[in-house]
Amino acid sequence: MSLDAHLVVRRGQFTVDVELSVPDGAVLGMLGPNGAGKTTALRALAGLEPLTDGHIVLDGVDVTATPPEERDVGVVFQDYLLFPHLTALDNVAYGLRARGVRKAAARADAAGWLDQVGLTDHAGHRPRQLSGGQAQRVALARALVARPRLLLLDEPLAALDAGTRLVLRTDLRRHLVSYGGPAVVVTHDAVEAMVLTDSLVVLEGGRIAQSGPPAEVARHPRTEYVARLLGLNFYRGAAHGDRVELKGGGELVLAEHASGEVHVAVRPSAVALHRDRPDHSSPRNVWAGRIAGVEAVGDRVRVAVTGPPDLLADVTTDAVADLELATGAEIWVSVKATEVTVYPV
């Protein structure tokens, strides 16, 4: 592995304790709620946060005690931290100049990187003259120009509006792959994590709560945080044959047999709502509930229903009107057994 790290950072009562391994050419995503320890772990990799214990090895070289400026690590911070008085070209060239590269050579190399990120025409612009997306690409070029052994990105698209993020995700993924070394991306955005990374670690409370390929994490969330982030209904229970007794109350019928402690996930789009109890030919999971809230989410409407079990349902705006869905109204819920995903704890 090009990056092999065990990061232990203690801050009062809070401890970050994570192990990371990233090969050359791979992008690792660190996903988690605020306060989970993501940025602390990233700063530790950069040498900006001292380790209480553990190690950081890059390309077989232990850099645990190496000062930040000697680690050969490129960092793209959330707010980019471009020098306001320098042009885009000189911002990119700054790292090389700090290493003693002559001005002409540094600027020539920087110009090449600006061309790679599509900003040749903006080389003479200062940060205040750049859009958020352009500033992000300048920061990325500045991190890559020195050809670092490790690339770190802290919420690289968080400062951008939704439309710009959508455009830049694919572009950023291309640059990360072409970089060739190991990269670590901190994010709290599930879509960003799925698009940008090859593997994920989910941090909660300073520890890794789940890890694996993005698709596997999405299919089989193991914490409520991940399930909520992905917009799934998530339960834990005891399976007996084709039924699961849920810990929060209620029961779900499965399309397959299972046994023991299990996680259960149901997509909100798989939930149907009815004013009256469905007939016996309807799905096998049917129960009465009460509407706790109604909220527009994109072109759909998300309805929170108390059970047991409680759940979220995604319906159309027409369904809201036809079913007269309003907070406090009684409703019937149905879910097909084939729409219930079950997997071991």
C-alpha cells in the first residue's frame, strides 16, 4: 500500500483511532457526521495534527515524525486558501517556488497544470475574479503541481452551489484518477462519496463504523447515520424464517428466509400509502400509522409516518392531494416483501 496509516489523536475526552490503507491510483473517501473526526484524521495525515500514537507510512517511508513541509503531501482545503494578492498562475507556482524552483521554471510548470484543469485563460486572474468552481480547480492544480506522494482533499466541493458541484464532480474524479498516487477525500455528501471514491470508510465517534466499496456501503448500511444519509429506512431486529421482529416495535415479512440478528433496509420509494386498509391481495407488509410530517424533496414529497415501525415514504405531489396527506392524519402503509433488504449484523 502506498499509504499505510494508524492514526490515534486524543483531544480531551474525544479520541480518533482509525487505520487506513490506500494503494497508488486509488481514492479513499472518509464519510461521517460533523464531529466524527474526519478533518482531524486528514490533518494528522498532513502533519498539521500530531499523533498521540500510531504511524504514517508513505511509499514504505515512515513520515510520522516528519514536519508537514517535508512530507510531500498535497492538500486542498475546504475554503481553498488561495493567496488573494497572487494570480491563479502564481498561486499554483507558489509551492514550487517555496521549494527553491526558479521563478520561470515554476511558472512554466504551473501553466501546464492550469491548462490541465482548463484554466489557461484565467492564469492572470486573482482569486476574487474567479468563480467558486474555478478557485477549486486552481487549488487542485496547486496541490498537484509538486507531484505529491499523497493527495488530501477536505470537503473539496462543499463551498460550491449545487449546480456547480454537479458539473465538477466528474471533472474532479478524472483528475484524482490521473494523479496516480493515493488520495483521501473527506466529505459528508453521500453522492460525492459515491462518485469520487473507490472505497469508503465511515467515521462515527472517531472510529470506523463501516468500510468497503461505495456500492456495498450503499446496499448494506450498518449504521443509522449511513442509512439516513442514503435516504433509507433502517432497522435492526431478530429474524425467524420469513419474518423479522424489529427492535423498535413492529414486524416485517421477508421474501427470503433469515435467522439471527439482522439489519433491514427499505427504500422510501418502495413504500405505498393508502387511506384505507389494502385488501388481502396487496403486499404482505401492511400496518396502520399516523403522518408525522410532509416535506418536498426535489420532485417528490417525503412523508414521515409513525408506526410501529416508523418510516419515510416518497410519493408524488398528486398522491399528497389524492390521499389528503397532512400531519396527524391516519394512514395505511404497505411494503412488498421483495422490497425489504435483509442482511446479517
